[in-house]
Amino acid sequence: MVQKYQSPVRVYKHPFELIMAAYERRFPTCPLIPMFVDSDTVNEFKSEDGAVHIIERRCKLDIDAPRLLKKIAGVDYVYFVQKNSLNSRERTLHIEAHNETFSNRVIIHEHCCYTVHPENEDWTCFEQSASLDIKSFFGFESTVEKIAMKQYTSNIKKGKEIIEYYLRQLEEEGITFVPRWTPPPIASSSETSSSCKKQAASSAAVVSDAAQAEGLGGEALSSPGGPPEPAAGTPEDKLDADYIKRYLGDLTPLQESCLIRLRQWLQETHKGKIPKDEHILRFLRARDFNIDKAREIMCQSLTWRKQHQVDYILDTWSPPQVLQDYYAGGWHHHDKDGRPLYVLRLGQMDTKGLVRALGEEALLRYVLSINEEGLRRCEENTKVFGRPISSWTCLVDLEGLNMRHLWRPGVKALLRIIEVVEANYPETLGRLLILRAPRVFPVLWTLVSPFIDDNTRRKFLIYAGNDYQGPGGLLDYIDKEIIPDFLSGECMCEVPEGGLVPKSLYRTAEELENEDLKLCTETIYQSASVFKGAPHEILIQIVDASSVITWDFDVCKGDIVFNIYHSKRSPQPPKKDSLGAHSITSPGGNNVQLIDRVWQPGRDYSMVESPLICKEGESVQGSHVTRWPGFYILQWKFHSMPACAATNLPRVDDVLASLQVSSHKCKVMYYTEVIGSEDFRGSMTSLESSHSGFSQLSAATTSSSQSHCGSMVSRWRFCC
């Protein structure tokens, strides 16, 4: 497996020429890098005007590896070839390095570059990227990979220290300024010409030899195959090392690399709103900085946020009055670490009454708004306290918890809320303080703990009775001045006290079901029922050929077949008679049939895409580039199980499948859009939908530019 590294942009608040003078002092050896034993110049080129200076060196490294491994490999030292290209006119230094030793077994590339800061010409930017690919190494591939990455990481950390060390050394010697390169003037006499040449050569010498120390002279051992882009200091392109430390916290070099690479992937492939760096980092932490795993759960979350318009929930949704009066939770100052503090008086809350009065969906939406508010407060506290704050603390008071709280529908709603929050807000909980846990708490904990991530469970601190008032209790995490009054503190807490929800506010099961359906469909998506013998169809009129029809739908129930047809004639509106072909409708009245039964394929309409069979729970995204103007019909049709060829008796699988789809009914949730060809970024060929597991979502997206397949099918659970 190829290991890759991409550094953030490191900014030195010194001119390029002075940085080069400091960089120069790292050769032929650098005592601050013990493994860098020696270097010999192999090739050298200098332009006539002194602006371009290219040096190629053979560097000798003493890798910190077990003696046994060195004996097996038959070498004591490892050699690298490093090429430094200094352009004093452009004020850039590019450093490329690759391994010479074991080049047929291990492939290491590194690219580093120094450039002038785009917004301040007196500052210098440094950036590096690297790759490590171990083909084979006497059966020690895993060991060699660990050694290489460990060595690489330790050298990266030293990079900035070394430059700053030599800058201080130059300052002690009285060198605080190095003039920029200037083209040699046209001499009026041979004497003037000779003098100018000496001056230019002297200036060039200060900077040119500096082009020798970063790649392996850089801050590591490796670099990607192709030449990377020049470093840019703009946040839109790259992340700055100082920005990471100030707003995201102390990360190891490899963690920084994971963040930057995942961010770049999102910029290149994701259509729509890109998450903030803090949120990307949360997904990486939730998967121990495994980029593939983090990308998978992040893609799921981005899809979920899009479908439910979660980005706008704070601006477009207001909690019902019942929640404002009886939901015993709210924000209350911050803990000692500066994290926002959320207080929940769960023991005083009538969970059964809230579920009966509001339903599961409204409670879930309220919890989502709390999480969105928590993210906003973390950003604010980061600015206030001057350090990264990416999570909040939750204080849960269980005084009053009893068997009423174990009401089955209430527990079911709680489990669903936990599942949604765990999937979409990873690493947002910094600490959970559970106070005054009663005897019934272990029962509740047994029910919910299996649904909580292991990393999250480690953040739980549980206190029974008044234990929270003793050593290791609440005072260790919250200042005395803000401990709520109901916990024997001095601070008046404005969190609602909860209480029983009046039964007059209870709603019937039918009302709650309709309300849940309404909340679930308050998006850009529409839902439709598909019956056996009665497909659901929508009509799209295309005026300009080469337009792009896009679709995004979820199969919520049953299995369906998805088709796209083209017709030159306009289908007639559905008939209203109760006995006609179009009389079958869903309970919501949204089942529509447009293709008349008397139409003949090939004459009245034609198929423009191969049929796509979609299973229950799949999410399908795709597009079709239209060849002709006219009318296009998107059709979702009930999928019947094929009969067994060997016998007339139905198979067990067929019987079980038919039992799962009651009344031969399926359900889909869909969204379609027509895009002008000039606005479509994908392939200008017909893009057929394809099947894949949801775990392959990122891979399918990444390869979309190399394939004619521009759509993905994702298996995931969607409850509507």
C-alpha cells in the first residue's frame, strides 16, 4: 500500500533570500539531523545570469533500523539522490528526492518547495509532499514501513527548528538581510562589467548554495510522483501550519497530512457545501485518522445533511412550544476547559409525554438543532479563549429517574437519536457527567450502552447519590461559580424544570404518524408509492438536446426497477375515472402513470437506459445526457421475483420476500433536476447507474473522472 504525506503550508516571516542563506548551512552535513551523514555533488548547472542554479547530490543516510534488518539487507547506509532547483528570479526553490538504495524494492519520492508568500513578499512559504511504496523487502515490509514513517515524522518535526536555528546563527553573525537577485546591468566598460559580474556572483553564492537542504534536505524522506502545485497561502487552496495549531490544535505531521488530503479530496470531488476543517477533523479522529474509513462515514453524513437540510435547521426551524416548556435541557456557560456546557435534567423530564405529544421526529429534530448550536458555540469559544475548542461537555442530572422513563417507545426514540448523533456528530462530546444516578439507571444503561461508540463511552463519568460533591467530582470540571442551584451550587440555572406534559396535549397515533411523515418529507425530495402493476412515473420536457437529467432516489420499501424512456409525443394527464388504468394510487395520492397502455415500444416511446434493479435500502444517484429534445419519462416499477425455472413451486426466498412487501407495495423518495450541458461537470456520455456498497462511495466518486459511470448505488438504512 502506498503511504502518502502532504504537509500544511509553513510560513517563515523572513524574506526568501534570508531563508535560503539559512538553508544553505545544512550542507554538506547537518549535525542537527544525525542520520544525514554526508553528501556529494553529482551534477551542477548555473545559468549565465546567475538566476538559475541546479544542484544534484547523492546523500548518505544512516537510518535508525534494527541491526538484524541491516544485516539481512546487506547495507549499513541508505543513499538518496536529491535535486535542488533554485530560481532566484522567480524566488522559488524546488527540491526533489528519491531513493537509490533498494529502488527495485522500495520507491520513495519527495518534493519540497520554498516560495514567496502570495500576500506578503517579505515572507516565505514552505510545503512538502511525499510517497512511500514498499514492493517487497525480504518479508519485512510492515517493519520497514513503520521504520520509514517513524523516521520521516521525526525529521519533519525538526525541519522548522533547523531553519530557525540557522536564522539565529546568521543574526549572531550580523547577517539580517540578503539582497535580492538582480539581472547583470549592461556594462559601459570592461572594468564595470567585471565588477558587476563579481557582485552578481557574490550575491548568487549566498542564495544558490542554499538550494541544498530540504527534501532530504527537506523535512523528511519521501514525495508524490508528479510535480505538485506551488505553495499558496490562501485558505481556499492549502492549510497553513499556524492556522492548524491556532484553530485545530496540536496534530502530528501525519495527522496534518490526513486532514489536508481529505480536504483536498472533498474540494475536487464533492459537489455542494464542504464541511469546515474542524468537522473534517472530527471524522478523522473518530476513525483514528484512517482516511478511507473517515471518508466513508463523512460521505454518508453529507448525504444525510443534504436530504434533511440540516445546515439550515437553526434558521428555518423553531421548536414547538411543548418542547420549550417541558424539555428540561439548555446551554449553561462553559466548563474549566472552555467547552460549552449543556445541562440536561433527564430525571425531571416526561419523556413519555413528549413522545406522545410530539412524536419521534420532532424530538430528533430538536436534538439536531442542539448539536448544530453546539458546533456554533465551539467556534465562538475558540475565538474567545484563543485555543481550539471542538467539543462540548454535557451534564445529565438523573434525580427523579424511574421506570416511567423506560417506556418502550421512549427508549426506542432515544436509541434512534443516539444512532443519528453518533453517525453525524462524531467527536463532538468532550465529556459526559452523569449525576445522581438512581438504582434504575443500570437498567437504562444496559439498554443504550451497546449503541454508544467505545471512544464515546470512555468520556462518561457516572456519580451515584452525592458522590459528585466529593473529590474527583463536579468541581474538578466546572467552576464553583457556575454550578447550577439544583445541584447545591450558587448559579441560577435557566434550564426548564420539565414536569409532566398535560395529557390534553397528547396526540393520536395516526396524527403522530402523519406529522412524522410531514417532517420527514420537508425537503427537496418527494415520496411516492409503487404498486404491482402500477408504476410511478414523472415527465420531464427537454427543449435543448445534450441537456443532463439527474436523479437521486432512495428505495425505502420493497425492490423496484428504474427505467428512463423517451417519447416525441406528450403523454396525456392521468385519467380521473375510478375504473381506468390510472385509478391505482397510493394512500397519499401521489402515484402517477403517464405511459398509456396502448402505446407500443419503439413506435410511441423508446428506452434510453438499461433497466436498473434497485433493492430495498439502496440510494441511487445518476444522470443521463439527452440526445434529442422531447419528453423523457422516469419510471419506478414494482420488481417481481423471477419464477423458479426447475419447478412451478415457489422458492423459500421468494415467499419470504413477498411477505416482506405487504400488498405488493414499494416506496421511493426521489429528487430530479435538469442541468444545462454547459453547467455539467461530469462525463458528456450517458452515465448509467451502478451498484456498489456504501463503503465504496468514496472510491466511486474518486474515479468518476476516469469512468463513464457517474452514479453510485449506496446501501444504507433510511427510515421514512
